[in-house]
Amino acid sequence: MMQIKHLNRVITLNKPVIMGILNVTPDSFSDGGKWNSLDKGFEHALKMIEDGAQIIDIGGESTRPGAESVSVEQELERVIPFIKKIREVNSEVMISVDTSQPEVITKAIEAGADIWNDIRALSVDGALETAAKLDIPVILMHMKGTPKTMQNRPHYEDTLTEVIDFLKDKIESCHKVGIKDENIILDPGFGFGKTVKDNYILLDNLDKFVSLGYPLLSALSRKSMLGAACNIPNAQDRIVSSVAGALISVMKGAHMLRVHDVKETREALMVYNATIESRN
């Protein structure tokens, strides 16, 4: 059975797992500036845990289309206080950090984090070696370009094949530096250098990623692909469409869901799980 493990914290993936998003940035696409004060962000993290999140994913760099990069120092100033404050009151929830910087994840793990969620799939200098040394779960995500440039007319000859091949290459790079198979998690990267059609091709074929044999994360919550399908320009109004995307993801085999709306997603999963359990 697949699981995510770090130290004495273990999550089994026999049922879909919810990862709650905590953006502690001033400019994230959906909730930038809403949770970047320590008190508000901490309260929101506790509420997501209460609502059913088994992982809290903390991000100190906005990765919305067109976003500028931030310094390591800025990321550390934004992220580390939240990790420490959550750990003061909760030793069980897993904490993921959305960063590409080896120095940030190293300090984050020291502060009590568990998982490295890297949109750049360990491509920064020293990232592969750092992941191997830390011996932690790592989420490898596909992205074409950078957050600043990724939506400038992205093009694929074969979307599905190219994204799968990219992840296969990253898995091989992980193996070469000694990263264990049980520490690898895959993410097709919805919205990161893809057209609307590209995103839906990937969603419709998530089972192909599952067949690679690693835990699969689906992260489409509130993204523009949903706005395009439903004609909803405001990201915060895409709750129902986000839950629909989450359900399609688990029906296609996704093990983990990275979401803004934890309570709503959990309720949908409870109905899904009850349906599956009725078969026995």
C-alpha cells in the first residue's frame, strides 16, 4: 500500500488525502494577502486541519502566471514562522512546503516540515542532492517555462506524452542521486505552461500517470481551467467547479488533492468513499 512517511508521521493512501493550501504571499492568484499575517494564517491552517486536511502546504512564493521570483530570505521570513507555530500545537499533521530552493526546504525541515512540493521538479542547482540528503517525500511537478513566462503561448506536439516523459526523466534523475522510490510523488502541473485544452487532456488521462506506480497529486483548485469551462472569472467563485475537478481526479486515480476549499472537498470525498465502500 502506498504511503507518505517522514519521521513518525505516516499517511496511508488507501483513500484520497486532502492537502490544504496556505499561501503566505501578498500576490497568489486566488487568496494573495489573505493569510500572510501570522495570526490569520495560523487560524486558517487550524481550520483546514479541523475540516479534514491531513497535509498543510505552505507557500512563500507566488507561482501564478506572470509572477516574479522572490529571494530565499523572503521565502524563509514568510514560511518558517508558520511551520513553527503549527508545530507548537500539532505534532501529527504533515506540513508541505511549496518551494524550489534547497536552502528554504532545509530550514523548513529543521523547523518541522515533512514534504518538499517543488513546481520546478528539483531543477535548481543542488536540489536533487538536497532531497536525497534530507530523505523526505518530494513532489515532482511538470512545468513548461517559468511562472513568469509559462502562459506565453504554450505549445505541445503531444501533451500527454510530453508531460509523462518529463516526469519519467525526473524520476530517473532522482534515482541517480539516491532518492528513494517511496519518497517520490508526481504532479502533472495543471495550469503551469498549459492551454485550457492541455489541462483537460491531462485531467482526462490521470490514470496514465497513476500507472507509473507513484502517488499522484492533483492540484487544480480554483485554477483558470475551471473558470474557462464555467465562465467564472473570479478565482474565489470557483468552489463548485474545484470540487468537481477533485472528484474527477480521484475517479481517475489521484491519491492526493491540493485544495483551497477543504470542507467542501471533504464532503464530496465522503460521498465518493461511501459509494466505493458499498461495493464490498
